[in-house]
Amino acid sequence: MHTDTTSAHSTPGLMRLTWPIFLEFLLFMLMGTADTLMLSGVSDDAVSAVGVVNQYIFVCILIMEVISNGASIVVAQYLGARRGEEAAKISALAITLNFLLGITVSAALLLGGGAILGRMNLEGVVLADARTYMGIAGGFIFLQALINVFSSLLRTYGFTKESMYVAMGMNALHVLGNWALIFGHLGLPRMGVAGAAISTVFSRAIALAVFVWMLYRVMDVRMAARDYVTFSREYTQKILKVGLPAAVEQVTYHVCQTVFLYYVTFLGPVALASRQYAMAVSQYIFLFSLAIGIGTSILVGRLVGANRAQEAYHRALLSLKWAVALTVLVDAVAILLREPLLGLFTTNGDIIQLASQVLVLSLVLESGRSFNLVLINSLRAAGDATFTVYAAFGSMVCMSLPLGYVLTFQLHLGLAGVWLAIAADEWTRGIIMWLRWRSRAWEKKSLVSPIEPAPVAVLGT
């Protein structure tokens, strides 16, 4: 019997976990910004095409996070309960399940991507570029499915710096690939949108190989080959109990964002490009809350697994204060510098003016989003994932979408109407999540205890 070491037992500090997560997510966002910046050198149409496709790809990535999100929380609770060998078996099972899911999603995008884009009110060059990007980036999306599960497990084991280092290398490789393939440097052909897609796939493949090697190096109890083909109903149910509601909630969010994108297509090409550039800036505003939310979820999962609910309760509330404060500070700076920032992407005065208007509204939107990024992640980590789905459906689908239609088309607020509708959803859900966390109903949702007997595994055929 392999004995767990200290790193599996100890609870790392929030700052040690969070700053590498922040840098890792920053680098992944820089990859998207690199696409936007470089493609803006081709045309605004190219930017719009990739933006539309990425809306669908993001939804698919979230579907594939059913397993990785669920597994990271279950593994965190098992590590908190000092049951490292079972945590390793759950990790191997999660990798196998995510691979199978990723292959399925890739096939769906290859076979049905063209038909989906044909219904998005796109035409001409934008439609042609969108189909090209969908075929390449979407067809190899299973690579991102595997990256998701390896990186989330690496962070759950407490090795957030190692995950960050891989992101650094992936980002550098992606930017170099963009430069060479989009514009035709290093003797390669000028490929435009297709070049951006190929660069994305190549950098993901290299990063995946490094993630695999690195996870095996840092685990105290390593996964055995048989663990990949040993399916435990108990483990799978626990993964899905958290992962499925989390994915449903996130897919609901991004489906609603896709509907909002559909609204924007009726506002014209200037509004479509403005939305893309405004979102390219906004993602850096909520990055701090995102990193704090992920780091907090790792700590809450371990504390709940160790039956330390009181510490978990206060940890989440303290993290929330930091997240809101940092978000407001960064947002204020972004608003002051909004025109120079948008000028990095385009010289079109109409686009800069419209995108600047909605960025001012981000102060309302992002402060509300910070509540959700911290508290929803904490509720999931405690095992209370189902509640967030009900709140999401009520706020997003029943309130935000109709409100967005009224504000955008009937009150003629245009793109600003979309931003205000999203802000209303973020604050509605944020207040609901705050009340849920304060109720402490999540304390009854733990997935594991230190004295729980190990589930019996059944070998798959």
C-alpha cells in the first residue's frame, strides 16, 4: 500500500494557488487576443468570423468540462480526506472519460459545423472564413478536452505553478505560429484565418504532451495503466454529480451569450466587430475574480473533505471581498484607458466609439460577475452544484434574454442593451449565490468523508 505524503494532506494558501492560476489564465487569454490582434491585420471580417466560431467552440469546451470540473472537485475532497490512492484512480478515470467525450464533440463539429454557421445570419467572406476556422479548430477540439482535465488535476494537486509554465510555452508557440501562418513568414504560405486555426491546434498538441508528462511527475500516488480502463460506478456518479450541473450551468450561460450574439448580428458589422473588441478587453477585467474563484474552490474542496466547514465558509467570503475590490480597481483603469486599448485592435472610429460605450457599462457587469466567479465555484467545490443550475436558468433564460431583446430592439439601445441585460443577470445570480452561501445549506452536500469505505471498482470490458 502506497502511503500519501504531506503535499496531499496539507492545505496550501490562497495566494500560492492563485497567482499562478492568474498568470496561466492570463496567458490563455493572450492567445485569444493574439488571434484577434493578428487577424485584425487581415480584416475586421476575419475577426468577426473567428469570434462567431469561438462562441460555439467555447460552448463545446464547456460541455467537455463535465468530467474535468467534476473530477477536480471530487479529487480535492479525497485529498482533503487523506485518501490519495483513490484520488489517483479517479484522475485516471476522468482522463479516459474526457478523451471519449472530446472525440465525440470533435466529430460533431466536423460533421455539423457548416450547417450551424449557415443559420447564424452570416454571409460572404465572414461565412467562408467561419467555416474554415470551424473545420480546423473544431475538428481537433478533443485536444483541449484533454488539456482541460490534465491542467485542472495539476492545479487540484496544488501544482499551479507547473500548469502556468506549460501555459507560458503554449502561448509563445501559438503567437509564433500565428505570425508565421497568418502572414506567411518563415517561408510558409500566407493562410489568414486558416493559419490561425492551424497554429491553435499545433500549440495545443504540444502543450498536451507536456501536461501529461508533468502530471505524472508531481503526483504522490501515480495512476497505473489499469486505472484508465477500470470503471467505478461510485466514482463516476460522484464526478457527474458535480460536473454535470456545472456544465449545464455553463452551457446555459454560453448558449444565452450565443443568442445575444445573434441579436448583435442584426445590428450590423460595426456592432459585431465592436462586441468582439469590447469582449477582448473585458476578459482581462474579470481575470482576477476568475483566478481567485478557482483557487478558492481548491481550498474549499479540501476543507470540506477534511470536515472543516467553518474554515471553508469564511475562506469563500474573504475571497469574495478581494475579488470585488480587484475587479472594480482594474475595471476603472480599463475604462480610463478604453480608447487607447481599443485602438490596438482597429482604427475604425465608429467601432472604437461603440466599443468604448459598452466598456463603460462593464463596471456594473463585472462587479456582479465577481460574485458568481467566487461563490459558484465555492458551492460546486462543496458539492452543492445543482442549486446553481436552477438559479442560472431562472436568471439567464427567463429574465436576461427577454430583457436583452426589449432593451436592444424595442428601446433601441443597441449593443448597450445587450451589456445591460447581461449585467442584470450577473447581479441577480450574484445575490442569490451570496444568500445560498450564507445559508450554509452546502454543508450537507459533501461527497466524501475521511472514514468513508472505498468503493468497489468493476473492470470494464
